[in-house]
Amino acid sequence: MKQWYEKLFENYGLKYDKEVFTQGTIGECDFIEKEIKFDKKKHIVDIGCGTGRHAIELSKRGYNVTGVDLSKTMLSRAREKAKKEEVKIDFRKQDARKLKFRNEFDLAMMICEGAFPLMETDEMNFQILQSASRSLKEKGKLIFTTLNGLFPLFHSVKDFLEKEAKDGNAIYDGISFDMMTFRDYTKASLIDDDEKKVEFECNERYYVPSEITWLLKSLNFKKVDIYGAKLGTFSRKDKLTTEDYEMLVIAEK
């Protein structure tokens, strides 16, 4: 049986690039460049790369990027875009929980919930962090965004998603947040690339900063910094607050 995230990305490569949350690529790549000090020798892995928007932009800037994703459709779209942009990127179909890399990359990134925290159990989400950690070199860095567990304690996730919705994007309904598990359960629908309506039930895990810090420290990351994640304008100056729907995590080995 396919999980909701597999159904979501089964035939959504074209329309995915029009979603509201995919419009911050340039600014996000600007931030990533600063974090690796503009060192073109750094080898980067984009985990849950989707249609390759970050991988392609960084490759255009001269970086060596490998992109991995679970969806054949998203990878096909990524390869088409990379060919059009005339950049060479190694796109691979892999499960983020079971990456085949060991001590290969200077930077691992998972932007816009590329893989973490979409899994159906906390153990599976942790496997993604483990896998990302194993892929890094001795002094590697991990940068990712994830849902901020502080947000639903003060705000309605339902109201937020309805406010952010745009014509042509996925529609979310029947949203409920479970305070015991920090997961939201949502009925969602979208019109796929073949103009067919697809419906599915999804759930995502929200994390509080102390959880993320503990998980990463248990994986031997020596330094963990957490900030608010604002679309297209990532910054170490943005202190995480209850107003941030997402958090930006920067961990160093």
C-alpha cells in the first residue's frame, strides 16, 4: 500500500513547481552558499530533492550536487529541467531512510520538508536523520527545514493553510492537530499533471526545538542552531518564535 507522500508526488512534477512553498529557491540557495562559505569544492547532497529546484540552482552556481528522491515522476521532471538549464546533476532514486552514501558529502540538505518529517512514525523520521548523518564527512553540515511544533500551540493550522492556499495548488480539508503526538491529520486533494483529481489523507509530524536538538546530538552533531524559516529569506538573524510555521535547522559535526 502506498503512503500518502508517495501518492502526492506520483504525478505532480509540473504542478509542484507552481506551489506557493516552492517559490523561494533563489534566496534559499543564497543562504546555503553563505553557509558553505561559497566553496565550490564542497560536495552537496539534496535529500528529497523533488523537481531539483535547489540542486539545479546550486549546480548553475558551480557546485557539485547529487539529488535523491523517492518519486520517479519528480526525478524525471528534475532531469528535464537540468537538461534545459544545461547542468549535469547526478539524480538518483533512493529512500531517504536508506541512503547508500557513507562519508561522501560536505553538506546534506532537506529543504521544504523534502523527506523529514513526512514519515508515518517517529522512528522512520529518525532513520532519515541517521541516514543523512552517515552520508556526511567528518566535519559535514546538515541544513534542513521542518514543521515548528510551537506554532500549533498558539495558532490554528487549519486557518494557516486556508490563508496560504492559492488557486491551482493542493487543497487541504478536515485538518486536526493531535497534541499527544504532535501530528496533524489532513484530507487533501489536488489536480495532477494529467488533470485528474487525486485525494489522500496525510499526516505530518511537528517538532519542538528541544526534540530536534536531542535527536541530532544523539547522532554526534556537535553544534545545533535553530531559527525561524521564512520562505526565500533564510537567515541566522531570524530567532524562532511561535509565529513561525517552519524552523530552519543547521547542524555541524
